[in-house]
Amino acid sequence: MTTSIWTGAEATPAEGLAQDTLVVSGPARLRGHVDVSGFKHSLVTIVGAACTANAPLMVTNCPALVETDVLADVLRDLGGVAHRGIGSLVVDAAGITSAESFTVAAERIHGSVYLVPGLLARLGEVAIPTDGGCRIGDSAEGKRPIEQYLSVLERFGAVVDADRAGNPRILATAGLRGCEIDLLDYTAIRPLRTGPLYSGASKMAILCAAVAHGTSLLHNPYPKPDVTDLITVLSEFGADIETTLTGSLVIHGRGPAALDQPVLHRLLPDLIEVVTWVAAGALSADGPLRIRGAGLSRAWAALRPEREVFDRMGIGLDSTANELIVHPAETLRPAEIVVTSPGIYSDCHPFFALLACLAEGTTTIRETVWPKRFGYVAGMRDLGVQLTAGDGAVEIAGVRPPQVADRVVHAPDLRAAAVLLLAALRVPGRTVVTGTHHLARGYPDLVGSLRGLGARIEEEDR
């Protein structure tokens, strides 16, 4: 299997689809079906796996996102192969010889950090990006933390100092060495196995162990599909990975030369996109809204914690192997919701807050992964939703759906943009949503899909 047989029609760059200001004329009554793209969280980690290998990776059901385009650009800039097709991405990192251009380009997205183990194993030195992604971190600027990545790299024998620009520079001229790590060391609330560092530390540790020399023992890894898919792809490349009865990973590292088998991997449907469409269907559909995607049953199984919340709130759902049917809701039941790393995805919490405005009572959502992920609150309040946020939790009082027209609301991050757009669909009148360029990092064409269902949304230059 060679890279040349995996080429096809070029995809349109996702960044060209980004609009920063949208005008919504509501209320919308959505009807029809939508197709779900591949899971972004898995995409960025398996491209990181490809960077550790000496064989090509072809990803199918690949979403047309800014993340996809940036990862392809970065790999090409480094000397690797990256070909974006329609619904596919082919990458081959075997030709990478320098990482001089890595830091500046990689700071455009958070997921580029998962290229570091492969670059370090190939080159012995790399500067790590310190920015990228939504500003939902605990720092004053909202930047995502990177200390977990540096700590994990040091556990594998890397040395951390700084480059000329002040970015952390990682050195491992003799390669990475296998080690033992309890990944619960990177949780903020150990009994709940949760916190903002846990997922990233787990992914970084698995990538390092696969490309290291010697055996690594990784206890209590983050259990979600973006990690299990990473393990699957690394194993298909040739990594020797065992899972113990207690869930620990035993990875017998033999260096990057051992990862030499070409891999073809299909992404499962995007879990957060599924939840987005469930919220849209329950809030604004005119009859059943159908969500489609090959392998949707696997995605639906992976959303078990979210499904339990949908059940408690009373959302009507039917599912088959490749389709999920959402029934519109007039009113819902309130719920007490706790977002944790092994449970409900933090990305899903804003959509539960939106659904809670239809609940007959008060819903409380406690956020333990990203405790400052409340960028949607001000905008929803401006649209008439009654909610308050503070100390890592939000309370939503219903029944108070979005109903105040002629407002301009701003989205500071990706999921806030999606939630405010869906909220605006419910408003009887005109709403302007700014900051919607964030959508291109999480949805191939959310606006186009909503229009196809009957929504009236226009771009506005401001």
C-alpha cells in the first residue's frame, strides 16, 4: 500500500468557509436530515500517531475543518506528505527532517501539540506550541494549559528549556525512554478522575510510549474514544500495546522504526456534532429531525453519559445502526448534571444548558473539566434565557426559551458559537451572532446544514 493510491480530488480549505458575523431570522422550524462528519478529537490524536510512524496513514470520514487543513499544512511545511481529499486525509511523516517552522504554524490549533512526540523521536529537539484552540483555560488570557505535556515528556526522559522566543524547547537527543505513570496524577479531582489536564496527559503519554525505547506502564488512562482510537491506530502501525485486566496499558516501545505498517482508519461520527443536532432537533424541529452517519450506533454507544441526561430530561429519541431520530420538545424535565472527564464531554455542556431553558424547573450543571467554560452565558442571557454562572457551575431556570429579538450576541469560543446560533433560531425575530468564525474549527458547515433544514441565516460583513 503506497501513498500514491490514496490520492483523489482536492478538498476545499475549511478556513474559506468561516464567517465572523451571522444574522439569524427566526423562529426556525427545522425539518429533514443531516449527515454527521468524522470525530475531530480523534483526528488530531491519530495524526499525532502518524507523526510517530514511518508509514502512511489514510483517514476516511475526515471532517473539512480548520484543524484538518492546519495539520496538513504543518506536516507539509516540515517535509512530510499531506494530501487533503474530499472526506479523506493522507499523511506520511517519514520525510520530516526539520521542525524549524513548527511552533508558529502549530500555534493556530491546540491539537498540533500531539505531533511533538513524533518530531522529538525523529529530530531529538522540538519547541512546543503554547497557544491554539478555544480560550477556555484557567489563565487570565484563557490559554489552554501545557504543563501536563511538559511533565509527561520529562517522565519519558526529555529535558525542557526555552528557545529564543521563550517557547518551551524539548530535548531528547538519545531518544525517549519507557517509564511508569499513573495518569490520575494529572486529575484535578482524583475521586472523580477529572480535570483539564487528564485527557491531554493520557494522549501525550501513549504517543511517547509508542515511540520510546523500553517498556512503559500507563495506569488509569483517559477512557474516551479519542484515546481508544489512538491506541487502535498505533497498534495497526506496529506498536506493541497490551491492556491489562485493570485497564492499564503496557506498551513495549521499540522506537519509530518499528512503526512501519500502512494504516487505513475510518473516523467514527463526531460525538459533539451528534449532541449539537440533538439539541437543534429538540429545540427547533418541526417534526422528527434525522441524524445520519455510517457507524452512528458506535457514536451513540460512546455517548452513554450524554444519553442518560437526554433520558432524564425527557428528550424523545429513536436510534438505528446509521440513524438517530430526534423528536421536538415543548417542555423538558430539569436535571442535576455533573461534567467529568470519563463522563459527559465538556464540549457538550453548553448544549445541555440550552436545552435546560425548556425545562419546567431549575437545572444545575457543574463543570469539573473546564470550570470557566461559560462563554455562552452572556449571549443566552441577552436572548432572554434565565441563567447564572459562577464557581464552576451554571443554573438555568425554565421554562424561559430564547425570545428577545434584535440583539447582538458574541461567541468567544467554538461551542458558544454553536449554542448561540441554535438559540437564535428559536427567537421570533432578528438576531446577530458575532464570533462565528470559531465554527469552522468544529463543524464542516453548520450554517449550510441549518439552511438545508429550513433556517434563515445570512452572512454580514462588519
